[in-house]
Amino acid sequence: MPSDTNHPHAGHGAHDHAHHGHGAGPPVMHHAPPADALAAYTRAYEAARPAPGGRVVAVALEARETEWEFVPGTRTRAWGYDGQVPGPVLEANVGDVLEVRLTNSLPEPTTIHWHGLQIPAPMDGTDMVQHPIAPGETFTYRFALPDAGTFWYHPHSNETEQLERGLYGALVVRGPGEPELDAERVLVLDDVSLDRQGQIKPLGGLIEHHDGRQGSTCLVNGRHEPELAMSAGQIERWRIVNASSARYVRLSIGGRPFTILGTDGGLIEAPVTVNEVLLAAADRVDLAVGPFAEGESVSIEALPYNRRTVARAKREQFATVRVGPAAPSRAVIPATLRRIEPLVTGPVTPNREVHLGFKLSARHGVDFVVNKEPHHRDRPVKVGELQVWDVVNDTLMDHPSTCTASSSKCWR
């Protein structure tokens, strides 16, 4: 058990139903962790043991203020893990234990949510299970890694603002039998709104409250329109994370075909070759890209996509690939990437309906709700129980949904 200066009940008052609005979304509903939070944390910490042949991957992270050049030559006051945007790429294997000791050097509380991972609730970084980590304090997250895939980490405290300032990073978990390509790179997509002095604009306004913030400066790995070098004749695996808070990225790579290897749930059953793929906010996708010819210049861009918001959809540039001299290729993409057994077969009766809706708000114009409530508490489920939910979007605009590993409806 670590001797952290912050643990689930140390030195913090309850935050039950406290509102912390950040101007670009509905007010965040905070709830205090349960009375047995420390005991639950201790059990989860001690239960995290590597599988046979696995190891403990120990990482120290610091969330702190930094100066970052989103745009070359312009220094912007930002926040980052270890002073960089995005934070370090964390890498491990299935069966390993990830142990991350986070030090909060920010002027406000923070947490880390491990997006897409199946982990115990006390390690998930939400206010329901963990008191936010106060400035100057530390907290250790420790959990086993049961699934391979591309994941990411970010705060769940004042999330929209902290994410906008640069607090996010990628996590790669590798499994056995991964396809072997010529190279691999992680590309974290984001956007930011900068003022004339190159600083991040304050969040707020009715349009941002309704649509979420869609920044005017597109980023790849924290840089505006970077150039990427790639060898001619090679095929690379690109692990792509959409870390923007509201942008839907209809991704195109020079209009060329590429092959989808995996989505949010890891590798899909069989590779699918397409010309574009739609990534809602927080989505991930693994692609096989190339080969290209020497001397080519290929644009990584977002094609127009109308998610039925106030903002006008347009084509936007993220990065450019410059193709250099040829190199030999050893890439092999198998016809079957993995077997995925269906959870449900045949006709079923849904256990419940989840309605995504909205209601008028005197303060914000519109508040988005789940089953008519801003923070819905539905009937609990039991561990190991299989349920079928019908999720219904009753609003007039798109709502992000997670692509499952067996889904073919996420791309075109």
C-alpha cells in the first residue's frame, strides 16, 4: 500500500452535487466517494498483480503548468503531463500491472481517468470513487491490464478546461499475435482555440455550451500541421486517438485507401480497407497506412462532417506526410486478426432504454440530460450480468458513440 499524501478520504470535504461550470458544457455534477472508499482502494491496489510472465510497469507523472508551442514560434501557457502535450505515451503488455504515481503541481485539483480500460472503479479517476487530488499532493493508480488496444488518459476533474489546456496522453497495451508492420506511430488528434496573443481563449458562450468547444487550430501530437516523414514502399501502423473535446474527425489520408485494424475495442476480426473513417470525440482507431511512392506529399485531414451543430462543417488540415527514399517492407496483415465471439445471438428483449435528450435552461439555454436528468442514477447492474440496452438519441444533433470491435458501422 503506498504512502501517498492523497488517498480516497484524506483531507478533502464532500463534493456532493457541487456545480463546477466551465462554460463549454453543462455543469459538472460531483458526488462524494462512498464511506468505504479507502477500503475499496486498498483492496483494488493489493489485488493488482501481474499475470504469469507479466511485470509491474511503474510510471511517475507530474501534472503541471508549462509553456508549449502549439504553433511554431508562439509560446502558449498550457498544462501538461511531465510538461509536454500530449503527455508521455505509456506502453505495456496484456497481463502487466500499470502503476502510475501522479503528482499534482497544478493550481487546482485533478484526477486521471483511464479511457477505455476495464479496471476497478477505485482506480478510474472519477469523483464517485476518488477525491480529486489537491495541489501539491500525489495519488497512485495501480491496476492490471486485461485487454490489448489503444487507450488514453485524461482528467475527470474540470475535464473540459483541463483537457483544453493539454492534459491528455496515449496508452498502448500490446497483446500476443499483433500484426507486424514496418513501423508504428501514435498520433493524438486535438484542437485548440488561441487568441491573438497565442494564448488559450477562455471557455464559454452559448454556442460552446451547446456544441462543445471546436478549436480553430488543429493539432497532431500537440503541434499545428506538423510534417511526418515516412519511407516509400513501407506500411505503418498508426494508432490514432481523437482527444478533442467536441470535434468529429472524418479522417482522410490524401483520399488514399487505408486499412482498419482496430477500433476502441482493440483489433477487429478482419481488416477492412476504406478511404475514410469517422472518429467522434474520444474515439480511437488503428490503421495500416501505405505504401506511398518516393517524393509524394500526403495530407492528413478532416473532411467536412455535419454533426448538426451551429458551427459550419469544413475541410481542415491536420498534418502532412513527406515520403522519402524507399525502404524494404516486411509488413504482413493477416486475413484474420482475432476471433470475437458475439455476446448475443438471435432476437433479444432489451433490459432498459437509455434516452439522450435535452431541456431548456434559463442559465445555459440548453442542458443535455440522460433519461430527463442531468446526472441520471439508473438501476444498478451486477458484476458478470449480461444486459442489452437500447440507447436512443432524442436530440437534433449527433452524440458520440463508441465503436465496438465487431462493429462495421464506424467507417465508410
